[in-house]
Amino acid sequence: MTDIHDLLDPYQSDLTDAEIETLAVRAGQYRTQEHEHSEAIFPTSSYVFRSAAEAQATFSGNAQGNVYSRYTNPTVRTFEERLAAMEGGEACAATASGMAAILSVVLAHLKAGDHVLCSQSVFGSTINLFEKYLRKFGLDIDYVDPTDASAWKAKSRAETRLFFLESPSNPVMEVADIEALAAVAKEVGALLAIDNCFCTPAIQRPLSLGADLVVHSATKFIDGQGRCLGGAVVGSKELIDPVVGVLRTAGPTMSPFNAWVFTKGLETLSLRMKAHSENCTAVAEWLEQHPKVTKLNFCGLASHPQRALIDKQQSMSGGVLSFEVEGGKEAAWHVIDSTRMISITANLGDAKTTITHPATTTHGRITEDERLAAGISQGLIRVAVGLENPKDVIKDLARGLDSL
Ligand SMILES: *Cc1c(COP(=O)(O)O)cnc(C)c1O
């Protein structure tokens, strides 16, 4: 059998020292004998052999080649190599969803009796995964303020094996000092995993700041148009190989079709993140001077309490902001229900602007005290600004805000 690697186009680009925008378009592509310009898609579950002997050689690993798409698929491999190149990682494992990526990291690297330190401001399903499903297998988990590196040190113990966090945090845009946390993780012998879904490698590359693993929900900005579910884990080959082992055995792998969509998504990622950041900045500037807005959380603000850290870690401010209005839930719901274009949904990272009320949706299941500790008041509204003209987003938000 001919391995896809043997079909490499002789004109394959030399990507030595290439910049991220170039890697986003060129990395990981294998051309077939058809010399297609755009990446091919291989929607196949299995692969054929020319003889029983070839099948045996391939199954045993003595010959290179694809066996079954739970193990390898050329379309998925292209996505993995491209994202790895963009994150500056040696290897990548693509998964069926962002949650499958987080689960696979835990299954690959932790065991009963181990201890996890997790940011108190992470995606709701991440906390659910730890509390409802992983605790019963003997993992212990503590939750920590992502902005306080000394708290991570203080809560670490001999069994601590994983630090897990998002930066910036959702929905109040607090930023964790990744370099400082990497130093603490190293000191206590834990892996540092960063969920880089809000920034993507176009804005922030955690591996270059000392993180061991980057986790993605490709469902969000990497797709960018709300079409597919997927995820990925990026890191050194040594740390990714065990994750690949979990995927091959347990099966939450990425479908070739989704991998193809994400691969094409990566090509425009830097451009889109720039547009999301610019549009979000325009909306934030309008909100900042609006008399009914009592608080604004956005990484692009000159007044952000962690301005210097953001400038060090992030090349752009990102496409998500949140703001508070006086009048609690009633006022917030009025603003949300007055929109006529913006989509009322908790999803983000889409070309379409989305709006949500965190206290009754994404953070609806935690107690009011826990919400307030996380900065989520009843008057808080989160907006993930899309690729529409920001003037129209502002006009839509003004309907409710101006009539409060
Ligand atoms: C959506 C999301 C996830 C989960 O990803 P899925 O693809 O929905 O499984 C994880 N982390 C963050 C920050 C997210 O926004």
C-alpha cells in the first residue's frame, strides 16, 4: 500500500521559520497523485491492502500506512499538523469535541488518587466532567482563582498532577499569568494545560509561555462559522502520544469531514480573529460611554486591571466582552430580548454575533454566592462579537440599552 506520505507533492512548500499566517494556509498538506490544490478530504472508515501480508505488516506497525480511521485518517492528520504548527507544538491529537479533548488529557495522564487544580472560572461542562464523572474514579479536584498564582502554589500537594485553566476567563475576562503558573506547575511536578479556545493561536500561544498542553474546542473560533463540533490537544510528542492512545482505544476521534472544515477554518483564522477583535473593540468603545452600562469586561480596555499582562500574552484583545446593567436580571433580559439581529445563544466564536445572560444559562446551575464570587451578577450580559459591521451590532444593542 502506498502511504499518503509517499504521495507528497514535489512542490510542497518549505515552511522553515514560516510565520503563523503562512503555516495556517500551508502546513500539513499532503497532495495526492491528482495534484489537487485545495486539501483533499478522505471520508473513509478503513483502508485496503493489496495482500494479506501487507495487511499483517501494516497492522503490526512494520509497514507505514493507514489501517482504520479511529487510528489515523489523512484529512484529520492535515488538521492536526496544521494546528500543531500554529501553536508551536510538536504534535496534536484531534478529538470529536472540546470536551473529548479535556477527557482524553485526563484519561491519558491521570490516575486514581491524583489531584487536579482547576481554575474556578472554566467552561461549565469542564467542571461537570470533573465533578460528576471523574471524581468517582478517584480524582480529587480543587478550584482556584486563575489570577492568583500564589493560590495555585498554596493548594498544590504531592499528588497534584494537572493544572487546568482558561485565559481569559469566561465571562469576566480575567487573565491568568501563564508564565508564572508554568513555573509553579513545574515546581510541584504538575502538567499545565491551557484551554486556548477564546484566544486561539492567532492571539496567544501558551506553549511558548511554558504550558505543557493546549486544549481546544475547535467548535468555536477555529470553525468560525458554527458548523462542526471538534477539539484538539497540542503539546510535545511525549505528552500527545498517550492522548492518541486513548483516542484510538476509546474512540472520541474527529470525523474527516469536520477535520476538513476546521483545516479550511484555520486558513482564515488570523484574519477573522483580527476582525473579531476590531469589531469587539468598536462595540466596547460604544458600551464604555453608554450611561446605562455600569461595568465593562474586555481585554482591549486601556483600564483593564491586567493591561500589562494582556499586552505580554495576547497579540489582540479577542472577540468576547461582557457588561453589566443596573436593574439586575430584568434589565439584562430586556436588553437581550430587544435585539432583532444578534443571536440569543450561549455559543461563541461564530461569524454571527451572539448574546447570552450567563447567570441564567452558562452559570445557571451554581449558587448565587458562587456566581458573585466569579463576578457574575444578574445584570451581566455577554456578547461574542461576530463579523457583521459593528455599527449594526451597536444599533441592535442600543434598542434595549437606550430604553432602560
Ligand atoms: C465550548 C467550550 C468547550 C467545550 O467544547 P465542545 O466542542 O463544545 O465540546 C471547552 N472550553 C471552552 C472554553 C469552550 O468555550
